[in-house]
Amino acid sequence: MKELDCLYAISSLFSHRSLSLESLLREIATVIPRAWQYPERTCVRISHGGHEYRSKNYSSRSTSLTETIVQKNRPCGFVEVACLEEGPGSSKTVLLEDEKRLLKAIAELLGSIFEKKEAEMSLKKTTCELRRQTGELANKNIALREIISQIELEKKALQDRLRTDIELAVFPLLGRMLSSDLPPEAWKSCLSAVRQNLEEVISSVGRNAVDNRARLSPREFEICTLVRNGQPNKRIAELMQISPLTVERHRHNIRKKLQIDNEKINLATFLRSR
């Protein structure tokens, strides 16, 4: 009964998953002596992983039995049960054959426990690694969503930019080309300007042509586009169907808004440099 209680107690200790392997072996070292013929004279030493776990009364000067602990068909330690040489009984009668068999059963049970503990540690390590990778993946997903969101914002900004550039630089010219009273020469010039403006829109030059474009009216921006393309006042007047004096007045207002009205700088040169 004592032998069965010993094996059951060891199995019960292993069932407490909160116990570390070190704590488990210390507890087992206190349980084993209870199964021997003289528990008060029995001491235990368990060796595993370069560490030893002993009962409080352990002494090397005693009669002992040792059994190798095998884990995955390889020795990984040993369990030693010794009987202190004092009190009734001789060393030949103290260590019984049944106790030898019990010690072998304990060694086999410890080997099985070590294998399960190793598997648990491996599983725990794998779980921690999976959690770490999951956390990293979640962070990458967040960063990816932020990048996608930024791309969408930039995409919308680009669409708005292209739409605004076309509305300001192309649509007015196309509207004049639809006019039936536009002279053929002016119609050709208007078509050439449309092509130039579209090329600039595609190359994203039109958006950056003027620093403070938001302060210019659509008519002033249109004139800026034509001036930058090298069109003289007379041709601009023909394309826009306004008088050269009106073009000159718009150019004066443009220079003022761009803060170059008091500087000796060509407006076309300035616009191309922006």
C-alpha cells in the first residue's frame, strides 16, 4: 500500500501544472521515503539536468540503491534511495527486493514526467512564439492599413488636383473652340494650347506652376497657363476672346498677387521657374 501511495503521490504532484520542474522534484524527494521500510532512516537524491534535489536528511555515508532515469531512450539522470546505517536492522535486510522494484518504477515514472514536462515547455515556447508573431502581424496589419489609408488620401488628392487643373487649364479653351464665330487661326492656336496644357497636367507641372494659385481667379490662372506656354498678349486675347488691354490688366493683377509687381522680372520666366 505504501508503494502504491508513493506512485500515486508522485503522479498527483505532476498533475499540478503550476509547479515548476524544480519544485516538483523537491516535493518528490520528500514523498519517496514514505514508501520504504524505515521512512525515518531513508534519504533520497534525484539528479537531473546537472542539478540535484535531496531530502533534508541525505547523507552519502549510507547503504543506497541507484536507478538511472531514461528519457527518450537516453539517460538523463538518476534517483538514489539510501538508508542511514543506524538503528535496528542490517544493510542486507534494510533494502528489500520489493523496494528495488519500486525504485525502478519510480525512475520510469520520472522519465515519463520529464518527457511530458519537456513537451509542455516546448508547447509553451511555441505558443509564446506564435503570440509574438501574431502580435507582430497585427502591428504590421495596422501599419499596412495606415499606408493604404495614406495612399487613398494621396490618390484622392491627385484626382482632385487633376480635375482642378483640367477645369482651369483645358475646359475654358475647349469651350471657346466650340464657339462658331472663332476664327480658324484662333481655333488652331486654341487647340495647340489645349495640347500643351494637357501635357503639363499629365506631367504634374500645372499644379506647381503658381505658388499661391488659390488666390488667383480661374481667369487669371488660365492666363498664367497661356503666358507660361509662351503665348503673347495678342494671341491670348484671341484665344480668350477678350481685348489685349484686358489681358494686360489681368497680367498686372497676377504680378501683384504673386508679389512680383515691383520687380523687374518677366512673368513667363517666373512662372516657368516655379
